[in-house]
Amino acid sequence: MKNFSSPQHISHYPVMLDEVLKICNPINGGDFIDCTFGYGGFSNAILSYPKTKVIALDRDIQTKKYAEKIKKNYKDRFSFYNKKFSELSKNINTKKKFDFIIFDLGASNMQILNLDRGFSFNSKTSIDMRMGLNSISANEVINSYSQQTLNDIIRLFGDEKESFKISKNIINERKKSPISSSVDLAGIIKKSKKKDFNKKINISTKTFQALRIFVNKEFSELINGLIEATKLIKSGGKIIVISFHSLEDKIVKFFFTNYSKNKSKVSRYLPDLSKGNTLFENYKNKIVIPTSEEIIKNKASRSAKLRYITRCKNDFFYPNDLKKKFIKYLEVEDRYV
Ligand SMILES: C[S@@+](CC[C@H](N)C(=O)[O-])C[C@H]1O[C@@H](n2cnc3c(N)ncnc32)[C@H](O)[C@@H]1O
């Protein structure tokens, strides 16, 4: 059997690479930021075009070894930062602006399949779920947070209807002994849920997803990352986002749609943008999805959605309404105990 705990044994397919290359057309060169380096699939493909330059980021220190390999081949055109993309402009010490900024969201296979990191239901040793540069692990959340907060996390980020019973049983079980592995947590979830005849997803999926989002503050990261990218992209440059979760896609869609030129005031949250006070060119609300061939080759790509947008000439202004619109998610992500 393959040893999945070692990332070297995991085959990797960058999701929608052809589609990303088609949008960027790197044969013409350009300055790129790869906000989610992972194994470096995108960075490597872009750098194979001689006139390109790539700055890559990843919050996971374990990706550094892949970055070092790429650095050997492209010494002058590639640099890597072990940083979160929510702090893009703070970490990239440059006055220059970029042609393309790419986000390929979520966790990588390297993270999910490494049982020691506790992302998977099958980990007997851990329930950690930190991608990197976090303040808290899932273990601490499960063993110290109040039932109210656990309930809010599981309901809001997992869309789990039985969150109350799951959070109550977590509290009851941890009184007996600390919950120390994903397998233990999956057992508690199974006990808490009514028989599930919808066998499409594992009974624990929603709760695990919710904890992962909370631990990594994934929605705050995305919202701040999009705002940072908008600051750093050139006029005429493109921001490209691949998301795997419907709420992530909702955030991207709201931002692109409501700050584009073809959208004037559409919601009570928004100022009237019709007076040239926009950040992006016209947005057609187009979603690119993987081909059926790609889905056969890489099943994990099936929920991917790609959106991209072009920055317009207007000066940057802070899009406060993006945060206002999703404030309930940001508030829960900021909660402690
Ligand atoms: C789906 S993988 C990207 C795979 C990559 N495109 C490739 O071709 O190998 C997502 C990566 O983004 C990183 N990541 C997720 N959120 C991040 C954040 N807020 N800041 C920086 N990196 C992040 C994860 O650690 C993970 O390595």
C-alpha cells in the first residue's frame, strides 16, 4: 500500500491549469503572484515561459521544499514567501504592480492526505487541521470552546442542521477525556446524527469542513486576500480565483459583480458605484469549470469554480461593503472560546 503520510508519494494535478494559462497567456510574459503555491504546479508552468516572473506565497512551511526546487531552475525570476495572502502587500516589499494574481483556494492533497495533520476523518493520531501560521488548532477548539461557539461554527461554516446535538455531545465526551483524534470526533458525529440516507457525502464532512474553515479563518483570508490583490494588480491586470466551496464562490461573485463597471447600486450595502467609483471592468458573471476529462483524472477537481476579473483604471479605494456583506462569518471566525 502507498504511504500517504509522505507527500512525495502523492501525485498532484494542478486544477484547471490549462484554463489558467489560457487566461494569462504567459507566452507574452508578465509579473505574476501565485498566492497559493502548494506543490508549485501553477508557478512552475508559468515560469516555463521565459518572459515571466513569479512571486509565490504559501502559509504552509512544508511547501518551501518545492519552492526551493523551483528556485534552482529560475533563480532570477522566482521568489517564495511563507506568508498568508491576507497580508500580501505587507509582505511583498515592492512598489511595482502585477499583471496576474492567482488564488487556488483550500487545502492541498499534501495537507489532506497527511494523517498526522488531522484533516482526514481517518487520523488516529491527530485532529489539528492547521494549514500554517495559525493561532489555534482544531484540537484546542474542540476541547476548550463553549457549546454555543462550537454550535455556531458547525452550523454556519458546515451548514450542518444537527450542529446543536453534535456540539452538545462534544462537550459531554470531552468531560470524560480529551478528544484527541479525527477518528474520535467522527465517532461522536456519527452518534449525534440521525441515520443519513444521503450517502453522497460522509456523515462527518460538514463538521470537519466547518472546523477547518474556522481554524484557518478561511473566509477572512479570502476577503482580505481579494482586497490586497485589488491593491496590487495593474490596471488591465487580472485576478483569478479558483474556489471549491459555495460560500467562497459567493464571496468572489459578490466582490467582482458589485465593484465592476456594469453594476451600479444593487444592494442596500453598497454605495452608488455608477459615478466611476468602481474597481473592475465589466463583469459577465462567467464561471469556468473543469472539463470532464480533468474530473476523471482528478476527482477532487469536480467542485472547482474559476472566476476572473480585470482591474480598471480607477484608483484603489477600500471596498468596505464586502466585509459588511459577510460580517456574520467574519465575526464567528474572530471568536475565541
Ligand atoms: C489547492 S492548494 C494549491 C495548489 C497549487 N495551485 C499547485 O498547483 O500546487 C492550496 C494551497 O494554498 C495554501 N493556502 C491556503 N490558504 C492560504 C492563505 N490564506 N495564505 C497563503 N496560502 C494559503 C495552502 O497551504 C495550500 O498549500
